Amino acid sequence: MITRRRFVEQATAGVVGAVSARSWGAAGASPSPGQIKSVIRRDDTILRLGGDGDNFHMTWAADDRQLVAVCDGRGWSQGPMTLNNCRLWSIRGSSQEARFEEIENYPTKPIRDRSFPYHCYGTLALDGYIYQYLNAFFRGAKLIYSPDNGRTWCNQDGSTPVVWETEAQQSRKSLVFFNEPQHAFSLLTILQMGKNYEYNRDGHIYVYSPNGMTDGTMNELVMFRVPKGRILDRGAYEYFAGCDVSGSPSWIKDVDDRAVVHTFPRGWVNKSLHPYAWQPSVVYNAPLDQYLMANWGMGCAPNGAWFGKPSYLGFWTAPKPWGPWTQIYEEAQWMPGNDTKARAYQPQIAPKWIAPDGKSFWLVWTDFQHTSEFWAVIDKALATKSDEEFARLMERARRDRPYYSFNTQRVDLVLG
């Protein structure tokens, strides 16, 4: 029988009053007219758009759909409760008129099959293809893709159907990243640059990751780039190795020689279960010609357990994908709607929902807050051998965790 610990590892990897916040301008300099100085979260615009799941990495396809990866939940399905480690949905319309449709042929992986978990992270729609990196439970990353806008799906080598390798079957042949130094490049985020990546001019895809799995490495950001036509070729990946005195970046082939792009505050990585923090969301704000990053740190309990207090939220800007990154906002108690019970995490900047003038965007997040009965219901679900009873209990657990869903609000940018 699956254990409670194993369930939590699988089902969440994937997953006070005034707010404490600070903002910065560039150190020692006055902001230029178009420079982003800070942000304002508009709590009066919060929308709870339903769905069941977390992480919500998004990309903007050429056909105007916004695709969203959903971990550990049923998404917006209305049928019996079926939990999947990964699912893919499309969003049409604005945040106020969002319509969600499941990508029916996406290779879902039910949690209840009790095999090795994979969770969907960085996703990119490009020229009719959809690429997606899946976290192989921190041992590495699996790359899958669709050559026809989601109708069929392939493994990295082009074979189909998608194979969910067991732990024993995993290798550098089956995973694009496998047992890398410090377990870096397991949790991947793809830079989003408009519809169909249209704002990119140098022909490269940029991908970010925490540099490890500990407090001191997970809060370090590393990255690689790859030519747009060679995403499936690990040999074409080039890792950021630092900048020279003029600010020009150096790119190298050896992952061991990578350099840290940016370092986030320490003290925001949990010690119990698996470490879980500092997975960024990065977009290009074309009207303002700046790169914008949202990121978060885990609010740990005194014993190091996760979600023991509100999370950390920060925003950064940069002139290039590799930086330098300037922090413009910090919130050490991230509580959307001033909800003291909030356990918000995984902030995502919706790439399609950036205002035409670039001065605002919509932020998406998940909230892990739950009632006192939640874990007792989970324990009952784990103990049952009946699929029907499991579904019923998990539906009850969903009600006990009301904001484990697609939450969004408008964020306004303050310009210098």
C-alpha cells in the first residue's frame, strides 16, 4: 500500500494584517522613464478560476491558445476525481473570460498507479510543436513533445507513445538531464517571449533551473540556451558561464562549468520531504523591452517543514535573459487578499495576459492552505483499495483545500 509520505511526495512535488513588502530601484541610480521601479498586487482583482492542481507553467501558442501544465490534480474535469501527476490544458480568452479545455491526447499519468512520478514544468509552444520538460522526481528531467499542436506525443527520441520509465529504467538516454551535479536542472522553467515565441531575435530558447536541492544551492539560479531547432538535442545545450567586464555572456558545453545567474535569499528552502522552492517564472515584456521574473521561497515551520508560514514572493527585472537581475519587489509574508492562512506558491506570469502597454500583467498561483481534517481524509484515501472510495475521499480532500487551484490577480508595474 502506498504510504502517506510517498503520497505527499508524489502529490505535491509537482507541489495577519498588513503585508510586509519592500521595493527597490537600481542601486544608486534614478530609474529611467521606461524602467520598472516596483509592482503593486491588486487584491481587489483576485479571481478564483477553479481547477484542481498546481505549478501552472504556461506558454502562448500561435493559434492564440494559452497552454497551462497542471500537476497533481484533475484540472477542470467535471467527472469522477482522477488525480494525475501531469496534465495539459488550454486557456482561451482573457482572465475575466477564461475558458479551459483539456488537451485530450496528452499522456496523463494517474497518481494511483503508484509508479515513479513525473511532474510537468517548463512548456513551450513553437511553430506547431509543443515541448515540455517533466521533473523526474528530482533525479533529472524528461523531455516530451508534440509535433502537431498536441494531437500526438513523443519521447525525446521521437518514439511514441510516451514511456513513463521506472527508476531502474532511467538513464541519460531516456532523460534529457539525469543525476546532474547537485541535482541541478531537474525543475526547468522556459523563458516566454510572446505568442509563438515571436519576440525572440537571436534564435535561442532560454531555460532556467535551481542549482541544487539544498538551502544554499536551490536558491541559486542557473540556465542554459539551445537553438530553436535543436531543443531535442542535449548536445546542443550551452550553459551560462558568466559575463565579461562588458556584460557579454559566455556559454559553454560542460554543465560542470556553469555559473550562477542570480542568487535569491537563503532561509526559504524546506528540510522535510523534498526541498521545494525557487522555481521562477520568466517572461519578456515587449512594450517595455525588459525581462520580468517572479519567484518564491518556501515559508518553513521552525522544524523545517514546508508551508509552515506564508511564502516569500519577489519580482526582478533584467535587460537580457541572463541579467543582470535587479530586484524591484519583496514580500516576506505573501498573503493574497491579506489572508493569514494563505500558503501561496509557484507564482506564474501569464504570458498572454500582459497588457498591450506592458504596464500590468496577471499573476497566477496555487495555495496549499487546508482545513484540520485534510490529512485525516488523505490517510483514509490511502488506506482504501477501492478506486471509487479513493475518488470520493479525494473529492472531499479537495473541498478541504479550497484554493489548491488556478488563482489569479492583476499586478500593476510602477515605472520610473
